[in-house]
Amino acid sequence: MKHHTKALQWAIEDLTSRRKVDVLSHKIVVETSYSIVYQIDTSQGLVYLKQVPKPLFLEPYTLRFLHESQCRHIPEVIAENKQLQCFITTSCGDISLRHLFQGQINMDMLKRGIDIYTNIQRQLEDKTDALLAMKLPDWRLHQFPTHYEALINKTSLLKHDGLTSKEIEQLHKLVPTCVRLCEKIAQYKIQETISHCDIHENNMLLDKKTKAINIIDWGETVVTHPFFSLNGCLWNITYFNKIKPSDTEYHELQSQCVSMWSTQYDNSTLLKILNLTRQLLGIYAALSYERLYQMTQNESYTVQQEHPGSIAGCLRSFLSDVSISKENP
């Protein structure tokens, strides 16, 4: 990231001059191709400074919108600098659930984290127009196949990321399948809403004092079907923890993910919808990585360099999921 030392200087000046607090220490706690986060210890407690590429600078406005919409358990923005593309937030937790679990999940904590996230999704169901007016990407079901087609037409990008010509050809043949699945999912009338593309247990923080669980890292948000991000959350849980899709605990988590919609459908129907959206998870994840690839293309170090082959891997998972679904209709 460019100019992160300037961002730190700005933050220290804002905290000491405008907010009249003493800065005791600071350190980098996250440094990737798409964000740098400083933990700053002040005389009034911890705050965090985050700097991101310009296209990701929607996060402070998203957080403010969430607060204005009475959403809870998220960081509060206390200052921002558009020129330096950085902002300061309050601390909202001491440790991520992933770090706390160390591979062995605590079901109660994880279920509470899922409930907090899905409650936010439901709270914002009637605010879709406002979210789109904030320039959050529109990945709603009627737009989703168009985004998929646009991605698979980027032949040079896909080949550079590791896909073969044969795989790209297969992806083109599956456009009607993508359309059909989106139409089938849309029939269930689950309201499309905000979607945190990177929601998982590592972005759920436990506040040791209050025992509250809070959701962070709202930069990668879009408007789409809520179950896409929930499937992504479940995938991450199985990847980083000792739990498999065949386990009873996993089935409990699936039901927890969809429980906020129990006033609309019974559990078996909701799980059916969750499974339908899971078949498109590879596309959803690939679009998320493509967005990050584009956002960092002018940086000295890009997401494609940091996570090479991510788009290719996600699209291969779509090919695999569709193939499995044909074998087990």
C-alpha cells in the first residue's frame, strides 16, 4: 500500500489534536496487498487505522450506514481521510473466533456470530436501493449471470490465473446452468440484501470484557442473495477447523445460517435453497477475487501476486459442484 506512513501521521495528529488523547504506541497488525491496519494504543483505549485502495474505500460509509440503520456489533468510524483512503475505528474485540478456536470450534460462539450477521442482513432488506446508491456492486440474481459471462470472457486473465482453454470452454457451456440456477433460487422470494463477501469466523471478534461478538472488515460488500455469503462462511469453517460437511455440527451450523428466515419457510426448504446457492458459490467467490484483483492492479503488490490462481480455483470448484449436482439430482 502507498503512503501508509502518511496515513499513520494523519491518524496520530487527528487523535492528539482533535480528539485530545495521547498516543502511547502503535503497530501494524495486518498488512496485505489490499489493506494495512494499525493498532493504536491511546490514553482512552485501542483504536484501529485502516488504509485500503480507493475502490475499497466504501467501508467507512458502509459502517456509518449500518450504524444509522441501527445495526449493532460492528466497529464505529470516528474519523476518515478520503485523500489518503484511510479511516479510524473503535476497537470492538480482543481476539478472532478462528484464533480462539485453534481448529476446535465453540458452537455457541459461532452460532451467536452467525446470528449477528444474519440479523444485519435481514435489517437491511428494505434498504437495497440505498445500498446500491452507495455504489455497492449489484450482484442480485437477475444480474448474476451477466457478471459470470463478463468474467469468463476475460480469457487472458483466466489463462494467466491458471485455467486451461478446455476449462474456459466448459465454463462458457455452463452459462445456461448459471441462469437456470439463479431463476430457480429467485422463485423462493428470499429478499436480496447486503452481503459481506469475506464473512467467516476470523472476522468475528470476541470482546472478552462484554462477551459480545462483533463483525469486522466490511470493505468487500455487495448486494445479492444472502445465502451466498453464508455458504462462503461455512466453507471457511470447514477449511480452517476440524469439522466436515458430513458432521452433525456442520448440519447444525447450516440450520443456524438459515434460521433467521424461518418465518418464510420451514427448515428443510431453507436448506434446499442454501444448497442451490452453494452450487454457485464458486462463481460468487471468483467474482469477489476478480474485484480484489482489479482494485489492486495499480498497486506495487497485487492480490493476484499474493493469492495467485484464486479465480481459477474458485471457477474449478463451480465446475466440480455442477458435475456433482448432475450425478446427485
